[in-house]
Amino acid sequence: MLAFDAASKLAVAGGRAKSDVANKLVSMALHKVSQRIAPPTAVRSSAYQDAVRQAFQNRCPYCGEVLREQTTVLEHLDAMNQFRAGLHVPGNVLPACRQCNLEKRRDDQEEQLPAGVRGWELFLQHDGTHGAGCNTCSYWAGKWPDPALRGARLAEGRQRIAEFRDEHLPPACKDLASTLAPLLQTMYEAAQAYADEATEKLVEDLVPKET
């Protein structure tokens, strides 16, 4: 039996804490931008809720399964991170099943996307052609084992979401991500650098190194 490597686990935890600081700052920035484009109440309005119900019939926008209260989460089609630069506005916020939300996170963390493809679109393009080791392809194969049916269902999901976004996403958002993403990446890197610098200074002030 392999020995538990506590040192490597602690190193990972330290790196994650630094990323958490940067991620929080990016999230704050995205929420502030969102509020300039649409009031926070916009995604909670009865009109928007009715539009979501009419478009998706209380089903997950990705897999199409009926949504149940215990397993439904709030999903941002374009993730609210430095790569996707998604906003908390109508057209980008939908209820989805927790399983799809978790599976989609792999694509949400991809720094580079194929030209003209959004993160949510890539998630719905894993039709089995991405290689034997693709976890997302395996996820969709588990939903629809038949390749023809799987391809059709994924295409239907992409079309349904694209039509919904075209109708409800504020015009100011449609070309904003390409400008916003590099600015957020710069902010993210600066936040990590500051976290390192501030932490080292605090430690040095409290516990100076022995000479």
C-alpha cells in the first residue's frame, strides 16, 4: 500500500487558497459588470422565469431531463470565470441539473476554445469524437448510448440554447466576452501575485527569518 503523501496534499491546498482569492476577485468584477448591464432582479423577474419555462419546459437545458428541486442548480451558460467572462444576466442564467453543471466545469476551465465556439457549445459537442479518454464524451454516451441519437440530442440542445440566448441576452453582452476575458486574466494573475506578496510580508513581519 502506498504511503499517504501529506506534503503534496498541503502544497495543493496552499495553491488552491491562492486561486480562491483570485477567483473571488474575478467573480466580484463580473457581478459588477452584470449590474451595469441588467439589474440583479432581472433574472428573478416573473417575465424571465416564464420565458425559461416556455423554452425549456422545466427540463435541464443540456440533457433535457426533468428538473427536480433537490438536484437543480443555477447555471451560467458562459461561466463566470476569467476564461468565459460570463455575466449574471438574462440569457446566460438558467436552472440546470447538478450533474450537467458539474460535468461542464471541465470545459469551463479550458483556456482556449475552438474558433467561434462558446464554452456551453463545446460541452454539447462531445459526441464521442474527442477521443477514448474524454470524460465528457463518456458522460454523454452514458445518457444516450446510441451515437446517432446522442448526436441528435446534443445538436437539439445547442440549437435550443442558441435561440434562447439570441432572444434574451442583452445586446451589450454579445461581443463583450472577447474584450473582458483578457482583462480578467490580467486581474486574476495580479491577484495571485498580490496574495503571494502580502502573505510573505505578513509572515516576515510576524515571524522574521532567523539570521
